[in-house]
Amino acid sequence: MKLLGPATCLGLLILASPLASAAPQDSAATYCRQAQAYLDHGNYREALAAAQKALEIDPRSAQAESLVGTAEFALGELDNAEKHLRRVLALKPSMTAARRTLGVTYLKQKRLRAARREFQLALASDPRDFISLYSVGLTYLLDNQSEEALRFFEKARKLKADDATLLASILQAQLKLKRNAQAAATLSELDTRLGPRDPRRVQLGALLASRGAYELAIIEFKRLHEAQPDSYEVSYNLALAYHRAGKEDEASALLASLVARHERAELLNLLGDVEESRGNHARGLEAFQRAAELEPRSEDYRFDYANELVRRGNFNEALDVFAAATKDFPGSVRMRLGWGAAYYLAGKYEEAAQTLLHAAEIAPNSSEVYYLLGRAYDAAGTLQESIAHAFRDYLRRKPRDAWAQLFLGRILLARARQSSLRDLNEAERHLRRAIALDSKLSEAHLALGDLLQTRGQLETARRELERTVALDPKSSAAYYKLAQVYRKLGRPDRSKAALEKFQQLKEDGAERNQEQIRGLLDRVKR
């Protein structure tokens, strides 16, 4: 369902507001009456033609100019509408209807300050003009100034307490301000204004879900579901709201009944997510697979199925699915990213590097691609030089990517151990740059501590490594290097404690790395 935006709803209010009536004294007035009648019935082309004839007879008729501008606004000819409406106000500044239409024209053009100015000028003439009060609030709401928006909405509410469009905008402002108790009260009031089958309830549910108010969205969609139990759209949105609210059992039950009646890919894909969250991995995988089979041209469903195979550790099968999907979607970075990750997790590091380098050619500014390339570097064999070159190029374009700075610093540190001091100095610059960009990036502190230890700067190395374990207490690599530094500093007790900590954590290191990569794939699902 396509929902009307706030400016569109406001435009309908404006078009429904009659212009000042004309004195029936000449043919220009007759054409103006015809134009207004056409506007009232939604015949905008005919309204424009009649208004233009009136303007030909009387070029200085503010009413004819206003009707032309209003018809052009209704037809979406916003630049022409603005021109005629500005001319109206030059002829007759007191024409509030024309000023409001000009304000809505600016709203449609996303010129919020200009729109606000026109509505405020209308309020200067009539402080109790409901449309202008509401519209000033709307400009503030769209400008992310929700507190100020509420101030004007409340003024408008004193004039029309039962206006559903106004109450919906108040609800939106309250949600933006995270005033959930007030939002719940406003929603209850809205519910009394809307019939059980009112299509605006779907819009309300979508608004609530978009602001993360899933519990309130559930209330709205449940009311709709009770009134329309056979509505596919309502049932799907209720299931989605249950899922987003973490009510997976309710979502699963509703989706099962829906799938029994409608075997649709979007239902099965959502069911896959729900069952995965419930820990029912076999059923989730089966649902993802069926969704991909039903709609093989859907990149989303194909990716989700392959990604679920990765999550379940079925790497060889995932590689086959990603390979086939990449052929069908050759320009998809996400598919190549998943394919490269599957290779990496399967221990096929050179294949992973090759696949990710191809992904970097398709999306040279993708931070996710370079994150995985950085992970793949150590075991990339003959492709290490290509990866290093790719990182240099990427950082010329994206110097504020802290992870990329870290990875290039580590690459240069590995080279420095085999070659020159110059690489070591450059590595340090990149690592310090990574920390400057993200002071909580524990791996950057770890790499810098390692570099400083290589230089023999043991006290500064110790500080960086201690900072690492403060940021990431589960970093086995940091404890291992701390044990070395403490031993060199003559602190055997601390060295022994750090080594014991390393022994406790080392088994989890590989799994943590794999979980980080699986988490990255989950983040790029949509």
C-alpha cells in the first residue's frame, strides 16, 4: 500500500479550502467560478484551463492567479505554481488561501524554512488558522525539531481536537522524542477516531514500526487483524511487528498459518528469520531455501539462504550457492562479500582474497570489503602484495576508515620485520591514525603495542597492551604479548598471570574471529 506523505495530506486540505468568492460581474468571474468548481471535483486540468481564460480576460485578477497556481500545484507543476502564487501575493497580500498553497508548494519542494515563513505570515493575519498552525508544526517536524513541532500542534489541537491527521503528527513527534507513554495515550485517542477497518490504521502501524515502537505497532495491527482476519497485508505486518518486538513464538504461529494459505517467498523468508531467532535452525534453513526457490530472481532471498548456510557451518554448500548467485547477480557486492567470507571461514584463504579483490573492483569504496580483505591478508599468499596495494588506494579515497588504517598498519608491520625501518615508521603512522579515529579500537592498540615491543620501547608497549585488554578483556593475543613484555621488563609474576590468561582464552580466539565475520554478513543482509 502506498501511504500518503504529510505534505500530500496537507495539500488535500488546502485544495478542499475554498478561495474567496468572486463577484459575478463579468466573464472573468464566471471562469473563476468554473475553475473553483473543477478544483472541488478534482478536475485539475479543466480547472487550470478555466483559470487561465479568466487571467487572459483580467491579467490583474488575484483570484484568477490564485486559481491557476492552485491547479498547477495539484498537477505537480510546482515551479509554475510558485510563480503564480507569488504574483497573487504581490497583488493582494491578504489572500490567506494563496499563501497557504504557496507554503504547501514549498513543503513539496522540501524548502522547509520558506514554507514555514509563508504559514507564519498567514498566522499573522489569522492566529487561529488551523491549517497554518498545523503546517508550521509540520515544517518543524520534518526539520527534526520535534519539541517545537509539538508546540504548534498543541495550538492547532485546541481548535480541532479530533483531527486524525493532526493526532498522527503529534504521535510522530512524541515517538521521535521517545515519549512512549504520551505516544501510547495519543494512539489510544486516535483509535477512538478511526473505524476498525480504516486504512489509515495500516499507516499508523507502519509509522510506529518505523520509529521502533513495536509494542504499539502490535496493538494497532492486532486491532486491524481482528477486523480483517483474512487480510494478507495486515497479517504479514503483524507477524513482522511480533518478530521485531522479539515475540518469536507469536510470529511463528501466525506465519505458519499464513504459509499454509499462501506459500509466498516473503513469508518464508521472514519465517526463516523467526525460526533462526527461536533456535529452530533446521526449520529456519528450510524456510530460507524454499523462499530462494520460489523467487530465484530475488537477490535478498538468495543471499539470506546462502548466509544461513554459512551460519550453520555448511561452508561447501554455501560456496556453491554463493557461486551460482554471483553468476546471476554479477554486479552484487553483497554476493561477492558473502562468497569471500564463506571461502575464508572454510579455510580457503587465497580464494577468499581473490574473491574479495574482485568485490573491491566492483565497489572500491566498500568498508565491509576492506574489512574482510584485512582479515584475509595474513594467509593470502601470493595475493598479499595486491591487497596491500588495494589498501593504499582505498585509504587515499577513504582516509577516515579506522579499520583500514589498522589493517594497513599491520600489513606494514609484518613487512618491516623482514625489510626496513621505513615500513615500521609508516606502520606506526597508520596505527596511530586508526586510534585517533577510534580510540576504542582495541586491535589498533594491540598492533601498536606489538610494534613498540619490536622497537624495544617496552614501557610504552606495556601501556598500549594494557589498554588493549581494558578495552577487550577476551583478547588472547594481547595477553600473550603482555606476557612477553612483562618478562622482558623483569616482572615474572605478571608475565605468568598474563600467560595463564592467554591459555584460558586461546581456544576462543578463532571462534570470535569467525563470529565477527558472520556478524558482518548479518549486517549487510539488507
